[in-house]
Amino acid sequence: MIKKCLFPAAGYGTRFLPATKSMPKEMMPVVNKPLIEYGVDEAVEAGMNEICMVTGRGKRSLEDHFDTNYELEHQISGTGKEAMLGHIRDLMHTCTFSYTRQTEMKGLGHAILTGKTLVGDQPFAVVLADDLCVNPEGPGVLAQMAQQLYRQFRCSIVAVQEVPEDQVHKYGVIAGDMIRDDILRVTDMVEKPAKEDAPSNLAIIGRYILTPDIFDLIADTEPGKGGEIQITDALLKQAKEGCVLAYKFKGTRFDCGSVEGFIEATNYCYDHFYRAG
């Protein structure tokens, strides 16, 4: 039902300087695969093969990664190393990739609005690649949201998880009315609140299903926290005018935007995917 997945990927990745001085944070490898490829894998699993990326200056390697490298492939042709490119070649044949640039860093809401030219007038998913999500026991987070929830409810959905109260200032935080154990109808949403102002400890992580009316809502949203156009502000408007659901997903999320989370993800993926074969 949902074919397009938008990847906002124009940020500077300053928490990983100096590594990200000339390399996009989305290209940082977790074992032997960059973060962006894990995100695309999750989108494809959910049935989304139209990959849309919002990039910026210094992000050309994102485009190059999902393209043919003739010199490299010629050099390893016929060797055992050629099999190491099998998966990325499959993604290139399975997906279409389109790109546009965010020329100013004005927040996630602005990045998503910049992607309107790629998405058009249809529901779509959003993946923040530095949130790496895994669920060895079943479908990935996007598949859970798109193939199970959106099919039933046909509205915007945000993935949430409980975080320690002293961490709520790092996230968009929601409050809502319980529909079932793992689904809430959003009634409030605050971007990076102080601990005492947080409506709950349910934090939004980097997985969204959005209906196309979100673009007009973002366009009418004034800059908020940090002077940026926040997607949480637009989603709160959408929640009050219609319906936005929050979903407590099944699986594990690693915050690869932090050094600690990146190391945890690397160790997990090495143990579960790479060393296990």
C-alpha cells in the first residue's frame, strides 16, 4: 500500500566529528554495512521500493553507494570478493532511488517538506537512518507500522518507546489515549521537553508513517524549539484535526547518533548477523 520511503539525510552528524567532517553519518559502517543501507533494507522488507533521499552538501557518497562502481567491480569480477556486493546489487535492482537537496538546515519538519517533490500526493514512510532498528523475532518496525497498522487505520503513525525520564529532553514526547496495549491515539506532543514538562516518557524514534496532508501542515508551521521547523508541531496539529497514532513497536532500537549507541549496534550486529553468518 505504501511504496515510498523518505530518508532525511542532510544533517551534519556533529556528534561524530571529526569522522563526519567529510563523510556522511549515514555512511558510517555498522560492521560492514552503512547505516543508510540498514534503513533501506527495512523499507524494502515493508514493501517500499521507491527510496527518496533528502541530502545536502558533502553527501554525494550516499548516491554513489546505490550506484555501480565500474572500476571496483571490474577489479573484483570473478573473485570471491564479488559476492560481497551481492546484497547491494539486489537493492539497486529492486529499488528506485531519487534525491533532492536541503539547502538550509531548518529542522526535521523542513527536511520532510523538502522531500515533497519526491513523494508527491500519497502516504509515505520516513526513516531516520541513525536510529537502527532490529527485530529478529518477526517483521521490522516499518513493516509492523505499514502492513499492520496503516492498513487498518489509514492515518499518520509514529513509533514510540519508553525512555528514562532524565532522557526525555532529547526526544519528541507524546501523550495519548490507549486504544490497545501497544497503540495510543495522540493527544499531546512536545519537542524535547524538560523533565518536569514532559507529558510522559514515551519518546518518538525515527520511524513515521505520514499522510500527504502533513505537507500543508508543515508549510503552515512556525519555527519552534531551537528555531527549527519541528515535525512534532505539525503532527500535533494533525492529531487535533484528525488522528495520529503512536505505536510501541516490537524490536530493539539503537541510537546510532550517539557514540554509545553506535558501539552497541556494532556489537549486536556483529554477534547476530556477521559472525553468525
